[in-house]
Amino acid sequence: MRPAQALCRAQAFEKVPHDFSNIRNRMSWIDQRPDDAMAGAFDAVAPESAQTVDPVIFREAMSRLGAAVHVVTTGGTAGRAGVTVTAVASVSDQPPTILVCLNRRSGSNTIFRTNGVFCVNTLGAADEQLADLFAGRTGVAGEERFAPDDWSKLTTGAPVFNRAVIAFDCRVIDVKAVATHNVYFATVEAIRTGPSGPVLVYHERAYKSV
């Protein structure tokens, strides 16, 4: 090997450590936590419109989920009103909080919002007729649905069904509009437990008991 060639090769090898140093700098993220190193690496671009299942298929699927039947009532300066629902859920026990979903097409929404209170009356297996009454299937509306001997009050003034398996007397703390419904969040101010027995449920578009 000629001296000039040997000198060039030596100079080339002298540059190698500098190149590896750059590589180490570029790869330093390996020593970081994965969530720090990859932050933003997999951020997806939101689609213009979210794809959802067909509403008919969704309703059919939801009909397979049995749910307790409740008559949710309100009373106050705006008067009394009530609706039959299955969309009731616990939110928290500190403080005791539940939610109720009401279709915004229901004329009772204004009354519920104005009064700011409601009572969730969970029905027993023998109260199918009351469920139909407050579901609007009988033609009876408004105050006429409240037979005097069947109702009383606890704390908020909302009507409490005397034969309810359980009654949650609640005060509204927030209302959120979600799709076709209003979601009412409320703290539970009083509870009354009725006689033990089968509960009325709605499953596959029919009343059943458990």
C-alpha cells in the first residue's frame, strides 16, 4: 500500500467515532420511557365523520339487554309529570348520584328541568299497567295519571309511588344534551324501600320479571 493511500485510510477511520456519536444522539430516545419517546408518534387524524352502526341494528341489540322498568316523576312549581324509562344508572356513591335519560321529544322535559327534582320509582312485577300508563299507551295524560291513593312524597316533593320496590328521591345538579336525549344528573336526597319481591324488567320488547 502506498503511503498516501495509507494516510487517507487512517484519516477516514479517525472520522468513524464522530459518526457513531451522532447516531447515539439520534437514538437517545431508546433510554426514555416509551410514552415519552413515542408521544405523538401514533396520533391519528380524526375522520371527517365517525362511522356508526345502523340505528335499527343498535336498537335490536339493546333490546336483548334486560333492564329494570322505572316510572320517573317530578313535582313542583311547573306541576307534576312522569315517564316510564329503563335508562337509569348509578354514577357515584360519594355523594350518592344517579342519572336518568329522557328523550327530548317528550313534552315532560320542560317540567323536569323547571322543577329540578325527580323520583325514580322502580316497579314491581305486578305493575305493568302503571308502566304502560306513564309510557303513554293508555291515552291518559298529565295529572290524571296520578291516582291519589297511590302516591306520596319524601323530601323533594316529587311523587313517590307507594308500591315501588325502591324509590330514589333526587335533586338535579346538571343536565347534558346527548344526541336525542337529555341526561339528568342528580344527587339522591332520600330512599324508600318497599316490599321485597320480583322486579319488572323489559327484555326483547316485552315485560318480564326477575
